[in-house]
Amino acid sequence: MGEIGRLDEFLAGGWVAADVFGLRPDYRAMLVAVDGLVPGRRSDDASGALTLAAQDAARAALAQTAVEEIPHVAQWRAAYREFGAKPQRTRNSLEALLRRTASGLPRVNPLTDLYNAVSVLHRIPIGGEDLNRYVGAPRLVRATGREVFDTVAGGADVVENPEPGEVVWCDEAGVTCRRWNWRQGRRTQLREDTTAAFFILDALGAVTDEALHLAADDLLAQLGRLGPDVRVARRLLAAETSADGFGTVAAPRVDPAKDDRDRS
């Protein structure tokens, strides 16, 4: 994925199934593709400072409001119930991170730490994947139950199958993230040697399009510090209601590719 055109091509293939929009017509997915990342690179203490800022902001918010009462968290809990998941047992990624801020956000690697912090700051679930490990384009669908998902259980590598009807992100090789934004698979996980990445910002009605774009801007500004020649592309997927009431993928809105390395 060394050229902007190929990033745009990857994003252009992404789609959300109509029956997913049928569950939540207010759902939008901001897809972000990035390459030119320098493995392991940090911008001085920026990554750590961002994590601390996210922790402080979350702790201040949670001193006034319970996690489950934060509007976007509450909407994701409702969305999970709509496809049969129990949000008390399988928490969306935003809720899971917010609950960890009391003891400190996890430190994994520069890319993961960065998008986790942006997720907490903007109250938006974000997933990050190694773009070079993708097979085909990303898609969000209701599972048949036959798809494969590689994960770890009890310290051992295992392959699971999602529940029929579960909302999952997939590529041609299998499930990349279960239960919309609950748990990501191992095959496409971000690593220390990742040079190209794919991010998904998930929004429901509590988040406006403007707020979603601002979160993407923040993510891209932070990513721009992870290499001298970072290239980016993004695409917003939304629903439009047809005469029969079913959701369909809206015409893609692809922002012009731009280099965000000078943002601060």
C-alpha cells in the first residue's frame, strides 16, 4: 500500500450490509487508511502525553457520570442488545477503555496506544488493524456463524465462530473484529513492525458527523508524527433510507489524500 491511489482503492471496497443499517440506521463508520509509518517510532513524549490527557479527561467525566450513562456508551449498549449480545459481559471497546482509566489505560505499542487515547478523548469506539495483513476489502455484516475468528483463550491460540446474526467486521479470510467493536482478531492486529494501518471509527446518533470528522482529524494528526512521509486517506460510510425502509451504503465521501505530518 505504498501509494495514495491504493489507499483510496482499499477504502472504496469497504461496505456495510443493509441488515446492519437496519439495526441502527444512525450508524456511521469512518474508515481511515494510512501508510508510511515508521515501525516503533514515537514523537518524543507525545504518545505518553496523549494517553495521560485521555485518562485525565475520562476521570473528570466519570466523576460526574457513570460509564453506562455516557450517551454514546449507552447507545452502544442498546445496539449490542439488538443483535443478542449482553453488554454487561461483552463491553464495546469505548466502555471497556473508559472503565480502565481509573487504573490507567493499557500500554501496548505506539499505534494502539495512540488510537486508544483518541477513542477515550472523543468518546468514540476505534479499532486499528495492520493493513498489509488484510485480504480484500473490509465489510461489516451479520454473521452466518460459519466465519472464522482467530483469538487466544487460556493462553492458547484458538479459532472461534461468531454467533449467527452477530455484527462482525470481516475480510475475505475471516472475521477481523467480533460484536461490532468488542474484540479484534490476532491475524490483523497492529504490531511493532506495522508500516500501514487501517482504522475504523464507529459512531451512533450521540455523535454528530462534525464530531466524527474532528475525531478523525485528531487521529490523523497524531499518526502524522509516526513517520516523515505518512500518507492517509479516509472515507465515511453512512446509511440512507430507501422507500422500503432498508439501509443502504451511502455514496462514499472520500476526503482528498493529504499529508498530516505537520499537524500539532
